[in-house]
Amino acid sequence: MKRDFPTFLLYTFGFLLLWEWLRPVEQLTDTDHIETFIVFLIIAFALSYLQMKWFWQWLIKIVFVLFSINRFHYKGGFFHSGWLGSFSEDVINNLWSIVARNWNELSNEFRTLLFFILMWIMVYLIHYWLLRQQRIFIFFFMTIIYITVLDTFTVYDAKIAIVRTVAAGFAVMGMLTFFRINRRENSNSNSAFIKKWMVPLVIMVAFSVIVGIAAPKAAPIWPDPVPYLKAAGNKGGSDGIGGISRIGYGANDSRLGGPFIGDDTTVFTVESNGKNYWKVETKDVYTGKGWLASGSTTIDFRQSDLVPVLSIPSNVETTNETAKVNPAGEFVSYVAYPAGIQKFIDFQPNLPEQYPIQIDTNTEKIRNIGNVDYTVDFKVPKYQAVDLRKTTGYDPAVMNAEFYKRYTQIPEELPPRIKQLTEEVTASETNWFDKARAVERYFGNTEYTYDQKNVAIPGGKDDYVDQFLFDTKTGYCDNFSSSMAVMLRSIGIPTRWVKGFTGGEFLEYSRDDETKELYTITNNNAHSWVEVFIPTQGWIPFEPTKGFSNSINIDFTSGQTSTNTQTPAPAPVKKPEKKPLEETANVKKDNSFDIRDIWRNIQLFFKNEWKWIVFGGMLAAAVIALLYRIRGKWFPYLVMLRYRFRKKDETIGAAYLILLSQLDRYGLKRKENQTLRNYARYIDTFFSTREMTRLTHRYEQYIYNQNLPEGSWKETRELWENLIKKTIA
Amino acid sequence: MAHEQLNPTIDKILANIEKVMIGKRNVAELSLVALLAGGHVLLEDVPGVGKTMMVRALAKSVNANFRRIQFTPDLLPSDVTGVSIYNPKEMEFQFRPGPLMGNIILADEINRTSPKTQSALLEGMEEASVTIDGVTHKLQKPFFVMATQNPIEYEGTYPLPEAQLDRFLLKMKMGYPDIHEEIEVLNRAQKVPPIEDLQPVIDLEGLRALQQEVKEVFVDDTIKRYIVDIVNRTRGYGSVYLGASPRGSIALMKAAQAYAFIFGRDYVLPDDIQYLAPYVLSHRIILKSEAKFEGITSEEVVNRVVNRVPVPVQRLVK
């Protein structure tokens, strides 16, 4: 066992593989201080590498372990008296617990100790596998299994981890194979041999990793099992709502589609005056596959503040209502609220007065209230159809250009027939409101079918909306809502996609308050719909999904403008802030989307141009074959050019060998048992020169004497070039 | 290797020898190889081809003490090594050195004498010392034995055991001169033999210095590998009963160093090895009796082996 660089590399890769086991632990369990364990691993590997006496190794490790346990679990410093005593007492108690199989009674200190011991053992095992047995496949395989299982069944995202593991694993296995061969053949591991092995290894690992990352992958045949099984056949299926498996809310609307099964787990109950839709968040970027948020701007507000969402303009007639929401689940990472929310007026149990409630002003998603009941004050608007119909086109005077652009975004490759269809459907209408209603109606009237099960997932280059509108015509709320939003955007009407819940099932009348009704909202009530922005009126909700209706209150009777028509002041449109305050998941998603986009283009290119590619490939192969056939004619020039500018005397080593193979190609083969001198005489006789002999003398000095006169290459180069030229002629 | 520049001293010695010897330059070269490498030569040849002349010329050229021992069946070891004789005047034994106490010794027809006497000579060659009556006498340095062996007479001879043959660095044949050379021999025979007029080129001190220089001739690892490859191959060769020993490898290397030195090089080439291998190795391998019946000679075996080992033409990369 040596302390050389390869061993160091082996240890590094071993450490990386082991680290992969630790990474998910931090995310999935409530294990803290994971960095301490990583430091422990580094120390253990380093000690093993440095081959310290076992006594020192044990001493250092034990001191580190004790120090860490002290830091985690005991107040007072390491040298504080008494903690060791209580710790050893604790250990003894825990040992008794183990004997009694009272696993739950193990103390945290003892668990930490056990974890350290586990790490210690693992380091030893890896050391054993790497350096004694020189086999690590089983461990590598187990690592892969571990990561993939975690990726499938937990929130751990192993996309990068798997790449890291594969790279490290293959590298270490390649190295170990090399060492095994080396040992078996008992050959000297000279650097050229190592290079011959390691360079292709590195290239192969890098190549396979890059291909693995970059190659287009088929969409999964089965949906991700956990969200599929657990989440929620929300009737319209925003798949993030029901599943607790994803961090945060709606982490994955970027790819919509696929079937859902029902789930009637109660999400929350509501005590309110009537049935409302419950918003959770909105999204503004349509990708062709689903929805993303264009960014994330989280701000805090207090309980006493108005909830900072774009509220209903003051010129719209409203009535105030309150509703009490009682979340049922343990995990509430989002807050469902009615459109027109004004304030949170009560929390049960009470939150502190200054408790900062977070809202993402970009998606209007409210977070971190926790599992508390809350009462919200909200406005129920009563729109006047006349006012809604006033807007017939985009007017920069009443609408911020950036805002307009943001909510009329559509992907560049959006099939044009969507716009054509929309124009057909809305042909008879002049204003935005009626156009929106026409589109909404369109889904009700035609052959579109509501179905949760037989829903297609858009393939590689399919557009989600396009597929639904023209091909499948079967889907649930996401299909309908996305389609409507995109269709309206295609003709320049600003829309956004809203996720949340429908009003739920009526349960009973409230016992406390006769006017209130109790509703239960289950995962099945998860839903998505559309909001259309109409200047001076705000965001108007629409419900395109078949079989659903949104109780929006619009007065079509009045021919006159409503009471508040005095001066139709421009709506207080907030300029959406787009400062990248935080690095958020949404931004990352944008990036990954871009990569996918590029890949789609590349795939498309290959599909369209494959004949040319095959032809070009064959042509290139033919050219290469031809070049190889006649390499004797051009290769020497290349070599001559290459060696002309070399200064080092050692150049003769490589140059002479090239000359030998060139002469071989020329037909003057050196027999294996022929000495160079002998061969040189033969060559010289053949060409009637003395150049080969002179050159060979230099080369003999180079290989058999390991000693060359200073500046000899300069002199010998001419001889060499002459000979090379002779072989080309 | 005619175009190579000989070491100037060696060149002069060879010229000296050529004054009295016609042709046979390679024998002279090989003898010098053995002398410079500190080894000994076994000449296998019939009488009358000029062995003595050559050795004497060589001895004269290096100003060495030349002795000749004609081995006969009744020669005793003390006749070779010397003997202690009682001196009545001084009342003690006095050592009278034998012919082995010279620098350059021609041991003629070594296979004619008894094994006892042979081994006295061989011991001296191996140990560079002889022990007589419990007293060890160091032999002079340089010490060079050229033994001859008549290959055609078997009656009344004691052939050297094969295992003892590897005391000799080289084994060679002198061979007859060609027609022109022989005419030239006759021409010279009409005149006074010029051997008495030869002038020494160097003295013994100079020769020892040359021997030291030979030891410093560079042998690259590729060459060592080549030597070992060749010697190794003799061990597994089909018609060989016993291959060359590691001593054979050492001998080949030392001989190659000396040979390179003669040609003015301070490093050894594969050519040197190829040239010397038959001389150095052929008496170190024992052929199977079938092979002997088939008429295969050990020289042929060595040549075949050499032809099968690839010449190293690239640096060993470390």
C-alpha cells in the first residue's frame, strides 16, 4: 500500500460515493450537523491514507467523535467537567435499551455515537474494498439503488446525485481494474501504461456522463409512482396539491398531463357565507408543456396589513364577507384564500402580532402560516357587464407594457393553428370580455370531453394545449384552463393560470353562526382555472372546464354604466417587480426548461435531416477510410511540420519511431531481431545514402545511452526529414 | 562494424598483433574482450593455427608476464601453481612460484591433464588466488588465461566437465586462415619472426586502468532486459537440457561492455550482444543427447535464440 496519487484518488472517489449516502440523510431525516459527519469522513479517510499508527488514528477519531457529541448535545465546553460521566451513563442506559429492544428510547447522544461508529465502519470497509480487495462494484451498485429508490419514493431529487455517483463509481472501478490487472500481470506500472489506461477511462466516463445527461430521454411510461398513488386525483389535477411528496406547492406544473385517480382526503374545511373558489397561486409562463412562474419575489406582511395581492379596483361594486378556514392536513405549505382577499383577521391559535407572513407577489402564493385556522376578510365583486365590455384592445395608457407582455407570453413554437382557432371562435366578438366568454363557451359546446384517466402526456415536440385542442380533446381542468389561457393570449388578451380548489362539498350549517355554511374541500377539489385581465376591472375569473361553474357575479341587465363610472381611473396596476431577490426553485426550473428546449430543437433537426446526416456520415467515413489508406502520402508532411518546431533533443525518440513505421509502410520492414544499426545499413544501401546510419547513431545514443549532446535534434532533424521525404516519393 | 572508430589504445594493440598474426582479427578482438573484462578464453582448435603467437603478441603489447603451461597427463597441480621447497641453509620452506604466477597464461591442451591439475588451474582462474600448503597466494593482476582444447582427440583426454566450462568468459574457435592469408603466412615464415621486435603499447598499470574504464561502460536497462531475455530463452529452448545461468547473463554483459569499449563507445548496443552471445553462451548450455545426435550444436541454438528475441528499439518508460 502506497501513499501515492492513485491511492489518493481512490480514497477521494470512495469518499464521494460515501458522501452520496449522507446527502439525502440531511434532506429526508431531521439529522442536523451533517457537515460534522462529512468532516469526520474526510478525517477518517485522510488518516487511513496517511497510514498513521492505529493508536493515533483511534485517538484522533475518538476525540473528534467525543468533541462533536459534546458540541451537539451538551452545554458547556468540551473540558467542562462531568459531561463525560453523564455521557457514559447515557451510553450504558442505551445499551440496556438495545438489549431490551426499546428502540424508541435511544437517546440522541447515543444515536449520534452510533452514527459515528457506522461512518467509521464504512470508511474501513471502503478502505478494505478499495485497497485490499480492489473491488467496489457491490458498494457502487448499492449506492445507485439507494439513490434511485430515494429519488422515486421521497422528495430527494437525485438528478445530479446519480450523475456524480456514476462518474465517481465508474472512475474508481476503472482504476481498480487497472490495479488488478497490474497486480495479476505483475507488470511495472510505468507512466505510459497508466496513461494508456487512464486517458481512455477519463474520456469514457466523461463521455458517458455527458451523453447520459444530454441525450433525449423517453418520457416515463409510468407516472412518478408516489404522486400518482398518493396524490390526489384532484379533479383537474394540479398534481402538486394532493401529494405531500413534493417540496412546496405545485413544484411540477412544468409538465402537465397524464391520468389521475381520485383522493378524497380532506384538505381543509371552510365556514363561509357561500361557495367560493379557493385560490392558492397563479402562474404566468406557458412553456408548451405546462406552466411556470416567471420569477419569485417574496415579501413579508403583518396580520394587520392588507394582503398585498392585486385587489379588485375600487370602481367595482363589492360586498365584504368573511370565511374561516380550518386546514386538516399536517403539512400546510400554502394558504388557500378566496379571490378578493383583504386581510387575515384571526388565527387560531393566535400568531404573534408581528408574525411575518410571506407572500410571493409574483404567484400570489401565501406561505408559512403553519397549521392554524385562519379567518379571512374578502370582497365579493359584482361586475357590470357594460364596464367589462369597454376594453377592445391593448392601450398602453391604461396598462403597463411590461405587465401586458408578461401575461400575453406564449412560446415561440406555439402552433399557429391555436391562434387561427381562437380567431374563428371569437370572430363575432369585439371586446376582450366577450371574446373570453366565447372561448369559455367554446369548450362547453363542442366535442371536448372531461376525463381524468384517459389523458395524454404531450410527447417530445407536442404542445400541451395544441394536443388537447386538436388531437385528444379529452382532459381535465388543466387541459381546459391552460387551453383557454393560451388561446386568449394568442390573440393578445392578458390571462393567467390559477390553481386552487373548488368550493367543495356542503357539509352542514354552522352551529355557531346561522348564516354560515360548512364546506369540506378534499384533494378531489383541486382545480385550475383562468383569470383574464380587463383594465379598470382587474382579474376576472373564467371557468372553461366542462361541468364546473364559477359563481361570478356579473350584472348583464344594466344597459348603463354602473354607479361608479365617474372617472374610469386606470386600474392601480402594480408594476410587477422582477428583481431576482432570491435564487428560487422557479428560476432553476426556467433553466432546465431551456435545456430541454434546446434538446427538442436538436431532436427535431435530427428527425428532419436524418437522410442528410446518414449520407454525410457515410461520406465522412469514406473520406476517412481513404485518408487512412493513403496515410503514407500525407501523414509524414504533418509529422514533419509538427517536429520542425520542436527544440527538445528528446524529440528524436518519437520521430525515429515514426520514421520506422513510415519505412515499414514503404515496404522496408525491419525484422524483429534486426538491430537498428543493421537495419540502418540496409536502408542506406537501399537509398544509397548514409543518412539512416547517422540518424541511427543518434538514436542509439538516445535509447541505449540515455544521453544526447545538447542541441542534437537540430542537426539530426535534417537527416530525419530527408529520410521521411524519401519514403513519400 | 568496420566504420566504427576503435579505441586508440586498442587500435594500437590490435595493430601490434596483426604484425605477427595474419587475419584472425576477430579472435584478437575477442581475446581483448576477455582480457579487458577480466575473464578467460577457451580456444577450441587444432594445433598449429597460431594460438601461441597471438597470445604472446598480446602479452608483449601490454608488457605482461607471459607463461605457458603445456598440459600433459602427468602434470601435477604443484607444477602449475608452484611448490614450497625446503631450504637447508635458511632452515625453512621457500615458495617457488609456478607458471600460474604470471599475467597472461597459455594453458595448452588443458584436456590432456588429470582433473586434479585442471581444477588447480580452474580454481586459480575463479578465485584469482591459489592455496599451497595452507598459504594463500594472490595471483598477479591482471590475470588472463587462454586455455586451448583439442577437439578431435579423445584418447587419453579428460574433457572438462560442462559445469566447469562457464569459468571461461568466452569460448571460440580460431579456424584456418583463408588462402591469401595462408600465402602471407608463408611469406612471413621466410623472414625472422617479428614477435621479438614488438614494442609494448601500454604497461600493466595502463591495462588495469583500461579494465576499470570497461566497468564504467553504460548498460541501459533496455539492454539488460535484452540480455536477460536472451539468456532466459536458452533455458526454455526445446533441445536444451540445461540453459545458461545468471552467471551467463553477467558474463554477456561484461563481455559486451568490453566489446563496446574496444569500439570506442561508452555504452552497449544490442549489436554487441548479438555478436557476443554465441561466444559467451554456447559453452554454458548443455544440449539434450537427442539434439547432439541430430547434429545440433550449441552455437546454432544460441544463434536461433538470438534470432527470436526482439531487439529493443524503444526506451523503457519508467
